[in-house]
Amino acid sequence: MAAASGYDLLKFEGTISSAQWQQLAIGFILAFITAIFAVKWFVSLLNRHGFTGFGYYRIVVGVLFLVFAMMG
């Protein structure tokens, strides 16, 4: 995400105000905090339930994908 944003900033031909830098920084910080909570929640879910449900889900989705691919 940082590389993509940096690339967009390099391509940007105008000037960036301090308010825009502040918004960018707030966005990065909030995205980082949200990602930490999401990963912690997902790891705790896996510790409680394991990969069994995820395995069944992936098998069902894979079979459905194959069926739909064969149908055209």
C-alpha cells in the first residue's frame, strides 16, 4: 500500500498541501490499526475453531467453480 501510494504521489503533478499530507497520514495510521485488529481477530478465530471450516469452505467453493467452469 505504501509503494502504491508513493508511486501515485510521484505521478501527481500538482502540489500537495499540508492538509492533504495530514489526511494521508491519518489514513495510513487508521488502516494500520484496523489491520492489526483484523489479524488479531482472525488468529483468535483460528485458535478457537482451527482450519476445518475454512477447508470445507474452500472445497465447496472449488467444486462450485469447477462446475460453473464446465457449464460454460
